[in-house]
Amino acid sequence: MGAIAVHEFVSLDGVFENPVWTAEFGFPDDLGAAVAAVTGGSSAILLGRATFEMFAPAWSGRTAEQDPGAPFFNDSPKYVVSSTLDSVDGWQHSTLLGGYDPAAIAELKQRVDGGIYVSGSGTLVRALLDDGLLDELHLFVYPVVLGSGARLFPEGMPRTRLALAGQQAFGNGVLHVTYTPAA
């Protein structure tokens, strides 16, 4: 059975959209190893439409020589949740699941052997959390307040308790906090 592990780069004020702003903090080896640990435990990728549309052109042409994450992103089966896309043929090993359906995601968890990785995909992440389908939430919190941008958890979200499962600090000021559903 596949556990869903979400990985997000967020600012102190919760902005997660288009994390190009993380570049000023660098990508030290220990941070890379922490992200690799999340992807390394996964055998499939689950994405929402917007993240798929951003990731497909960014990753599909990359090689392992250009980025050590390329084999994971290109060779893993990818499942895309979207009610507006007609096709996901532009990126190998991609399957369109259709609009968000908690039963379909639960079935996917049952048939995937290994973890299921999610990045970005805020609408999808919030739905997974609401429906009790999210198993691990890995937040890489950057020491910056952006003041604007899409927040991972915008105002109006229902109250949701989580349990701290781990934390790690990196020399560049980034904190990696891992949460699981509260018991």
C-alpha cells in the first residue's frame, strides 16, 4: 500500500507558489539529502493540473547528468488529478485520473507498491488532508516572509490537527518539519 508523502517549499508566511524565491538560500547537500529521502521512499508521483503543467516541461527533458532527481521524475509513474486536462501525453509514464475523487485516490494508494510523492499541487494537498488521505507532510520552511502569493493553507481552511513526526535544521536557515495525521 502506498503512503502519500507531500513535499512543499514554503515561506514563513505560508507561500508555496512558484518557489523560485528559494534559490537565494542555495541548495546545500543536507537539504538535497532530505528531499531525496522523501522522493527515494516513493515509487509514484501524484500531481494536480497546475503542478503537472509546470513540472512536465521542466523535467521531461532533463537528464541525470543535469539533475540527480531527473530519473525519479521521468521514470516514475505519474498520476494527474484534473477535470480540465484532456491529455497528459507530453510526459512519459503519465496517467490522467480525471477530477478529484477521494475513492480513486484511496484505490491508487491500495495498488501502488511504495510511497506516492506529491509536490506543489496545493488544491490537491488540501483535499487529501481534508479527506484523511495524506500520510506525511514535509514542509521545508524558508526564513523569509514574502508578503504575497498563494498560500498552502489559505484563510477559510477547516481546522486540522497534525502530529509532529520529525524536524531538521539546515545551515542555510531552512527548517524541515514533518507532520502526520494526529491520532
